[in-house]
Amino acid sequence: MCVPIVQFVKDNTAISLLPIKIRQCRFIFLIYFNVVKILTKINWLLYILFWSYSSQVYASGEYRAVGTRIIVPGLGGVSVVSPYNPSGNQAGMAFTESSSLSLYYANTGIAEGVNNFMAMGMYKLKKGGTLGFTGSYFGYELFNDKKFGVGYALKLADFVSIGAQIDVLNNKIAGYASSTSVTFELGTLFKVSKHVDIGAHVYNPVRAKYGKETDERIPTVFRLGATYHTNDKVWITGELEKDLDVNLAFRAGIDYKVNEYVFLRAGFLTLPVSGSLGAGIVFKGLRIELLGAYQKVTGFSPHLGLSYVF
């Protein structure tokens, strides 16, 4: 527990004796507090800058945690370390051993021609920490929603990391002016034990608006999850997600490594109720993932992920 141990000496002076782990807890809290303060200041400076160039603003920048290990029902990525961490939980980047590049595609099933594309990458710095980037496109010619983010993750101790990302969001509707907004996201990942990881993440904690012409705010989304991995073959993950304007959602999934080259996975999501099933191939640094998701409203939608670790 992060509670000071107090010992009284002869002069009745209270002296705090802080063991190593208690000092670490205090240090981590101070880091979190200062990171949020800094990001909030940067966010508002960029927000004011883009405000002056936006005449009208429409619904854009909705939180889309993409990547076949993330957006697919049941495979919430908040507590999973993977090449898709730049879009799921930036804190996970700090525990990766290598740099990587990833591509993602999904046919959403919402309407003909509406697709979801994303590119992301991580670069392991020699002096500590990991840089990440993500760029996404959702929609089609008449309506599209774009996001570009740059993030950074750092280990605060062997068992905990923190990650943050500044996001620039752009929305375009045919016949209207496009709009640009700015926000940020913040996450953490704890290695509770050899087999259990816990992750937490918040998107748009400052409740930024879409722009000066509207009171509508970009969604604020909180996520909390845990992953249990018995060995290199199996991991099981569960996650809670709460949009401030939407009911609580739960997703869970399982990943099974058949052999050195092939893995299988499945999962489900409660809001909307949906399920997924898929497989992947790993060959040296290349990973190919193909999954199918199904839900009652949009029907079947394929998801394809490619990543290269180097």
C-alpha cells in the first residue's frame, strides 16, 4: 500500500519512513499529476490555434481503438502489449522490446463504401522510452473522419509504465467546411505479477469541444482491463469501457498460440452485442491477422491487420 509508515521518537516528532515501494508510489503519482497538467496546457494551446481556422464543426474524433487486437469485440487492448498499442493504450509501448510498423483495415458494414484504415508505429529510443504515432481514416468521399496522433511511453519502474498521446482530429462533410479539433489521451500499465497485467486509459479527459460553433463535446472514454497469461501459448483478457454519454460496455477474449507460426482468437462485446473469431500467422518479424466480427445491426465485417517488428 502507498501509505507512509510513521515512527515516533523521543521528542514526539513524527518521522515518515518510506520504503522503496512507497517512495515509488509517491513518485508515480507526482509523474501522473504533472503529465496531465502539461498535456492540458498543450491541448488548450493547440485547440485555440485550430479554433481560428474552423468555421463549423460536426461530429468527429470519436474514440476508435482500432487494430485487430483492439476494435474486434472481446479483444480490448488496454492491458495487452502489442504492436497496436499506439491506438489502444500508449503505456504498453514502454514494455515492447522492438520497434514496429502496423497497418489495419476493416469493412465496417455501416454502409457501402464506409471503411476504416489505420497506420501506426513504435520506435524504441536508445536512451529510454518509446515514441509512437497513429493515423486513421474512417468514412468515404462524402463524409470522413481523420485522426493523427503522436505519443510517448516510459517505464517508471520495472512493473509500471505511463503513456500519453496528443491527437489532432479532422472531420469533413461534403458541401460544408471541414473542422479540426485537438485533444489527448493518457494510459498506464501495471505488471501486477508474472502472469497478470492491468491497464487503464482515458481518452479526452479535458472534455474538449468539437469547436467554437457548438457546445457538443468530443466523447470522453474511460477503459480499465486485465490480462491473464499462463505462458507463451494462452492469454485471456477482459475490459470495461465507459463513455460518459453511453452505457457501460464489457469485452473479453482469448488468444491461443497453436504453434510457433499460428494463433487463434475469439471474443465478445456487450455494447453492441457482438462476437468475433479469427486467426493469425507469425513468420519472423511479420504478423498477419484476419478476423471476422458479427453483430445484428451491421452484420458480418472482416478485419485485417499487418505488422512488422524489427
